[in-house]
Amino acid sequence: MGVQEKASVMRDKIFSCSSASMKEQLGYSGGIFGNAMGQDSVHTYGDQFSRDFAKIGDKLMLVKANAATILSFLIPPIAGAWYDSPQKGKVSHLRQALRIMPIPFAISSMLLFIVPSSNVLYNFIWTFAFGVIFDVVDTFYDIAMATLGLKLCTDPKDRTGFFTLSSWASTLGSMLPGWIIPIIVGSTDDLNSQKWRYFYVALVFCVLGVASMYLPYFTINERVDASIDELARKKQANETEHIQWNRETLRAILHNRPFMIIQISLFCDTIRQVTYTALPYLYRNVFGDYKMKAIIDMISGGLSYIGLAAVPFVGNKVSARNMMVGGYGYTAFFYALMSVFNFNIGGKGKMVAFDRGHVDALRKYRYLIGAVVGLAGMPNAAQGAARKIITADSTDYMEWYGYKEFGTQVRSDGMLSAAGNIVTKINSLAKANLYNGLFVKIDYEYINKRTEEVAAQYRLKDPKISVIEGKLDANDKYWTVLGRLFLVITLCGLIGNTLSAVSFLFDNYTGKRKQMILDELNVSRKKHELVMAQMDDDGE
């Protein structure tokens, strides 16, 4: 088979989708791309910007993260019920969200990279306010896109290609900030210049993000809400009925095994998310080479695309569950290798002394460590596609359980997406406390305090990191904090990936059992259709 034929086969595997046209697939992926780009800009770099430039301390960062996350708990059930409610006008609630949310999402993401004053309290209020706006709008858009994906791709055979394509877009959207921000910001050692470069890059992402996030609205046609039980609606023709947070829906969600396994794994994943959120600190502070992050992210992104490209081909042979187990196990192995640098190999395996000598050694071998980080990221995009496939499969599992236990259809795409988002908020709360708690524990705030002290002591008008570090003693606590930071990054990566891999071993919705459930579901659907047809005949 020639190169052209292989490319044709790959195209057919990815774009072949009976549920959605190619234009709709590309439009959906465009929205995912813009959303991922904004999320990665804020979640990966917003935290460091707030600490290092807005000068918000570790404890205030913890308060901000907790308060913002708790407030955002109110949004998922509201959004899920809104998207599942009957359409009253020409435009569904889902399309209304796709039309409204992109602009406040992009603007708030940009304003989070502004230092409005020299007053820390005012900076805290500014960051908190726009952070809450960003989280609320992002939640509405996230649930809208998740619900839209479930409605677009109703055939299980289409899900591998459909979600692989959207994962390609998500990966690219996440990689762009990782490439561009370290190069632009890291090309200068001047702290004031770095602060403004963050804003200019955020402005560019704001414009690009708005354009991308509007693509689903303009390219995807309306879909009939599959979450409404048509049989029940026909029985109550004079009433407006829609899916609610009732006992049956809650029970069906809690007994949705693949869905619950995903939520458990994501809870464990919050530990490794500490590592990913802290990676900018690894390059900028520990390695002293911020531009290096762009190089490593390119390597990691390229490998991630290779892994993602294999999903449509191995999807028929390797289950999505096994992709998750293998991916997490693979990444855990590389973080185990990174953890070796926390020990003094020549000193009988004892922990190294967290001093300047240790940091200098890490900087000496930074490209070796960076290569390990790059290799560790290879399964990430493929795991994102596999996770979406399992989530989509879980809608079938939920429907099967509803027929089996209640004798009626209990399938709610919006509520399932909302339930997943609620768990995500719980995980965000756990991550916020773990992440910020660890930063308090290692006393990261000392880095900024010591930087300001040295700049004031030597009257440095335009302080540069390299100059400030040159003024410090070898045993200064500054170096101890950097050593502890590296320890946190490596151990959280190792523990989080290991626990997530183990959790997927309990998912049994694969192989013969999955096929048996799908066969039973098809039989139930046919019975359901016959009952509806009979009711139509009686009505005539």
C-alpha cells in the first residue's frame, strides 16, 4: 500500500462519521481548539503570573482557588438542566450558550494577565473577580460542547474517529500557549518586560480564541434532544416534561460504572495535575531556562500526536480502558526516572541536600530531565480521546441500566455532562488545596520576597533573575525552596499516574460484556420503538 493510499485510509478512519458531516466535525473541533487554548493559558500560566507579578501570596492564592471553585459548583446542574430542557424558540439553549459564551471567556482570560496596581489586596480582588467570571463561562461552554459531542456522535462505531479528531484540536490548542508564552516571555530576563509580554500574548490568544469558539455555532445544525423520553412525553401531551435531577436519574448515574470509574480516575489524576500546573515553575525557576519549555513542549506535543494518530487504528484491537491503563502506567514510569534526581546516587541513596549545589546539578542535566518530561507526555492526547470514548459509551450503559431497572429510557446527555462537570469541580477543589497547600509547605512565597529584598538591597532598577541569584549564598533558603519544588513535581507525577492507572482496572465494560449489554440495549430500543409506533396508531 502506497503513501497516498495509507493517507486515504487514515482520512477515512478519522472523518468517516455517519452521525455528523465533515463540516460539523471540523466546526466542533474548532470550538474545542479555542476553548483548550484559553484554558491552558489561564490554568498553566495564570497561577504563576499571579504569584510572581501580581505578588499574591500562597495563602491568598489558596483562598482564591477555594472560593472560586465553591462558587462554580452552582453552575453545572443549572447548565445541564438548561441544555436538556425543551426548546421554546427557534434557537435551542445549547446554541444560545455557543453564541454567548466565547466573548466573556476570551476577555476574562486576557484580563487575568494584567497587574492593575501595586496594591496586593486590589490585585487579589481583580484576579478573583475575573477568575470567577472565567470559570463560570468556561463551565457553561464546556458542558455545552460535551453535550453537543454526545448528541452529534450517537453511533458507537463513529466515536473513535470523531473524538480522535477533536482531541487533535484540543492538543494543538493546549500546545500553542506552551510553545509561544515561554519563547516570548523567556526571551528576556527583565521582570518588568516579562510582565507586559504575558499580556500581549494573552491579547493575541483572546482574538484567536473568540474566532475559534464560534465555529460550532456557525457550522453545526440543531440536534433533537435525545435526553427526553419520547414515550413519557406522548403520555403527557399537554405537559412540558424534561429530564430533572430526580431519584431515577441520580441512581442511573451512580450505577453507570464506566462513568464512575472515569470520575474516580480523574480524582486520582488531580495529583498529577499538580505536576502539570507546576511545570512552568520547573523551567523558569528551577532550571532557570524558561524558553526550554517551548522545546520540550514541542517534543511532547509531537509524540502526543503520534500516539493520538494511532487511536483510530488500534481502537478496534485495544479497548479505551486499556489505553488509559497503559498510558498512565507509561507516564508513571518516566516520573519514577525523574524522581531519581531527588537522591544522591553516590551517597547510598540518601536524599540530596537542597542547596545551590543540588539546583546547579539539576540545571546541568536539565535537558536530560526535560527529555524525560517530553517522553512522559506521549500518551496524553490519546488518553483524552479514550476518555471521551468511554464517556460516550457510558451514555449507552446508562440507557441500558434504565431499561433494565425502570423499564424506560433514562438517558440524559446534558445531565451526564453536568454530573461529570460537578465531579470536575470537586476535583478542582481538591487540587486547589493540595497544590496551594504544597506551595505553602515548601514556602514558595520566599522566592519572591527574597527577590525583592536583593533588588532593594543592591538598588536594582530593572531586576534580572540571573543577577539576583548571583548575589545569593550557596546555603540561602532560596535554593532549598527550589529543591523542594522539584521534589513536589516529580512525586506528584509518579503517585498521580500510578493511582489513575490502577482505578481503570476496575472497569469491566469491555470485550464480551460490553457487546452483551449493547445487544440487550438494541432489543430494548426496538421494543420501545414498537410501543411508540402503536401509540401513534392509536392516536390516529
